[in-house]
Amino acid sequence: MATNNILNDPRFEGIKRFESKIWLSSPTMHGDEQKWVDEAIRTNWVSTVGANINEIEKQIADLERTGVIRGYSAVIDDAAFDDDSVLALIELKVTPQSQSGFDEIAAKIASYDEVESVRLMSGGYDILVSVIGRNIRDISQFVNQRLAAIDAVQSTTTHFVLKSYKENGIIKTDAEKDERGMIF
């Protein structure tokens, strides 16, 4: 089997070889594995440089420039990070404003540091607000002093999140054995 030196490939010009390596295990390939890896590199299916990567980077830059991509965020396991923090989902019934509808009210609510997200909803309430606080008291004070104090807010209903299983497409829970016993 011929050995390909990837550093001689013109697509990888400028890539420097690692000066030192710590091998966790000796790299070996069996059967058709080398052929598949060579084909993936040759066709630019996997690469750190090249036309595909350049095109993807260009598309991402265009999406950022035009405002389609507004930012990036990490999905944090709040319980692992801060066991005492509390997430609340707050439903608001709101009187729409004559000139701006819900937009002006939503913008005011979104300006508060405690607010994670603000969404206009259909159904039994108008706006859904996600808030993170240090404890239930902080969130209660925020609802009473900030949200309920807005003239257009008719009513609020606050739900405290007990556990989050999936967020932004990412499963947040490890398989945990339920230690509770069944009672019949």
C-alpha cells in the first residue's frame, strides 16, 4: 500500500506538521479504511482547507453580514453550573398599543437584563418571557416590580422550570436511574 504524505498535497499548503505528538494509541487502518480516508480527502469531503471549507465560511459570513445569523450561544446546563439559579417562563396578557401593537412592549421587556427571551405568541396569552434569577424571590420581585408595572400588561402567569430535558436541539440530561420506588 502506497503511503500518501498529506503535507505534499497542494490543498494543504501552509499547514505545519505537529512538532510533538502524544499518541494515545497507534493509528492503524484495516481493510478499506485507508481507501475511504484517501477518497474523503481527495474529494474534499473532510478537510480543514479547500473549496468546500472556503464556501461554507463565505456562506456563514454572508449570513452574519445580512443579519440572518444574529449571534452564537452555548447551551449551559444551569443545574451543573449554578444549582441555585431558577428559570421561569412568564405568560403575559397585554393590551396592544395603537401605533406599535406588541412591538414596543416587547422591546421594553427585552431590554431588562434578567430576560433571556421574549416571544409573541398565539393562544391564551400574548407574550412569553423567559427569565433567569438567583432564586424564586428575585423572579417574583421582577414580575411584580417590572412586568406587572407596565401599563399595557393585563395579567401575568409565572411557571418555574423544575428540570430541562432538551434545549436548542441538545439533550441536557444524562440517563439517570429513578431511585423512587413504585407504590401501588
